[in-house]
Amino acid sequence: MALTMNAQHSKDCKKKCDMNKENCEKKCCETKKTRSAVFQYEKDIKWDDAEPGVVRQVMGYDGQVMLVKVKFQKGAVGKAHHHYHTQVSYVASGKFEVTIGGKKTILSAGDGFYVEPDTEHGVVCLEAGMLIDTFSPMRETFIGLK
């Protein structure tokens, strides 16, 4: 959902133009900001195929941050890759062999990991489970923007 509003608008001129960009004195209504709905309901959000045995569900996001649930079948691989986004992940369930920048460890439910931008990383699912990934900035390709 693309909304026509930015943070400056909400502070400076919301009362003056009441979200009517034709009457906006500051022209701040012309800035587009991509963001998710305020509330996300799992039953309403589709799961996208990521890799064999891996599906993901994009939850809340804006241009600065994104939350993604990633479900793995046992034996599924999140292939080694890198991206310019900072990533922090939480193991919600299951067990994973996680490799980050050549370092490898086993993580289980309740554990987490941090990936610096442009650092190669990947996972192998040892017991079916789910990762909760956060990215900054958002992963535009996950919502079809790039």
C-alpha cells in the first residue's frame, strides 16, 4: 500500500491541508512512502516461495525496516548470498546451521543472529522451523518494487 504522506507532513501541515494535496502549502503530500498496513493478519498474507522447501511471508514494513517470517522444511537450504541490507534474525522454531562470513554455528529456537551489510550468509535447516528476519532498509524485491 503506497500512502501519500511523510513524517514532516504529519507534524507541520496536516491541519492545514487535511491530507488534500491540492491545498497543501508545503507540498509534502507529494512525497510517496511505501509501507505496509498498520496491522498484519497472518491469514490474510500470502506465503511466497523463496527456495525449494522455503516460503516467506512479508509482514510489516516501510522504507527503513521490514519484518519477514521464513518457514523451512527439514533439509531446506537458504543459499549463501549477500545484500546491502543489515539483517537481524530470530529463530522462532526449529534448528539451523547458520554460516555468516565464513563462521558456522548451530542455532535453535530462542537464538538469533546479526548479519552486517554485504556479508555472505546462509542457512541449512536441521529441524523444520521458522526464522523471523528483520531488514534495514526494507528488501524492495520482496514486495515487487525492484
